[in-house]
Amino acid sequence: MRHAWRQLVDPALLPSAQIHRAMARARLSHHAYGVQLLKPSTALACAA
């Protein structure tokens, strides 16, 4: 899952449509993993 975060941190690697899709996937994964591992605000800050 970490490679997806790396792509999100560097938006130049992906078209905006794929970025939005990846962020949606990451948000779903966060709920699946358990949000206690990473605060939602921190996740948004990393994705921004």
C-alpha cells in the first residue's frame, strides 16, 4: 500500500483522474485497516 501513498505525494506522476481514484481507494483502505493507525487529518495532509 505504501507505493500508492508515494504516488499520491508526487501528483506529477499521475493524471488527476487517477489521483482522485487512488485517494478514494486509500480512504477505503484506511477504514479497512483501521483509522486508529493513521488519523484522517494526517492522511489528508499526506495526500494533499
